[in-house]
Amino acid sequence: MEVIVTDTGWASHGDENESAATKENARTYNYNLRKRLAKMKGTPMRPKNLVKAYVFAIFNKNLMPGPTSERNFGLFKPDGSISCDIGFHGLKSSSADSLLLPLKV
């Protein structure tokens, strides 16, 4: 049985009533997700079945309606600068003359 986790992520900024939406929590969540996926193992009950995940989202969506957190799930801001550093050594801001490298676990 294949397991794919979709739309996973953590907001890096939110409204006053969204106290858990912080850069630190977003970094911790996404960094630990990356570490988990790098192990290339499944769940405890099915350790040989690889778990896949898709980060939601690559870019913050500054025009998204709703609470502030809804606009701050991206690893990058709309201008290409890094919103949430999750420990990828090749992750660089795409603003100015920087090169955006592919993300590898």
C-alpha cells in the first residue's frame, strides 16, 4: 500500500489568535518532515513502504483570502526571498542574482 501525504506544511506567520504560526514552528515542522522523508522508510507498521509528501506550498500566496496564516505556508515569499529556512544547503533566494537550486532530500 502506497502512502502519500499531501498538502503538508506549517504557516510561518499568522494573526494574533494564531500563536503557533511562527517561523520557528514552520522551520521545525518542515525540517523534521525532511528528515523523516530522508530515512526512506514507511510507517512503523509498514516500514518497507516508502512514504511520500508534497510540501504546501513553495511560495507564500499573498493574495489568498482568509486568516494571515493561509498566506504564509510557502518556503519562499512572493518576491523570491526565503520565507522559511528548512536546512537545505542548496536553498537560496531567487531574488537579485541568486540561483534557485533544485530541492533534494
